[in-house]
Amino acid sequence: MTEYVVRFLVGGIVVSAFSMLGDILRPKSFAGLFGAAPSVALATLGIAIYMHGAEYAARQTLAMSAGTVALAAYGGTVCHLLMRARLRVAITTIIAVVVWLVVSFGLLAVGGLT
């Protein structure tokens, strides 16, 4: 229970800090970029270091990095298939999810995390 309270408080503080940073930067579209993902990742890593040690947190960081690359591949696939190939949304989603899975699990396998 204590872990969830700490995660809630640290996450809220860090989300607020990143939101203020996003509000300061131009263009305003950066505000959403700094709003959630980095702050949640930092709070999670801080708790992971405290609860499980630095080695565990390092593995989590590699997994987060693999997820980031996979999400970029997913987004690129969606943009290409919708805008250039003019595929339907349902087909595009299925193909992009497969791309995300292949990239993420492939990177995890290469990194030795699976």
C-alpha cells in the first residue's frame, strides 16, 4: 500500500513539474509530450531502485527503451499505411500492432531481457 502512495505522490509532483516545463516551451504541442510518460517513467524507476536495487531498475530502463522504439515503429507504420497506402483503419491497426510486437520483443530478445 505504501508503494502506491509514494508512486502517486512522486508521480504527481513529477507530472506537475514536466507540465510546467511543457507550458514554458514553444510550440505548445510539447506540453503533452512532457506531461505523462517521462514523469511516470522517472517515478517508476525511482521506486524500482528503492525497492529492488539498481540492477533491476537498469533492466526496466532497457525495457522502457525497447517500448519507446517499438512505439515509434508503430506510429511510423500507422502514418505510412493510412496516409500513403490508404489502407482501412482496422487493417492498419492490426498490421501496426504486429510491427510493435515484433520490434519490442525483438529488442528485448537482443537485450537479453526475455
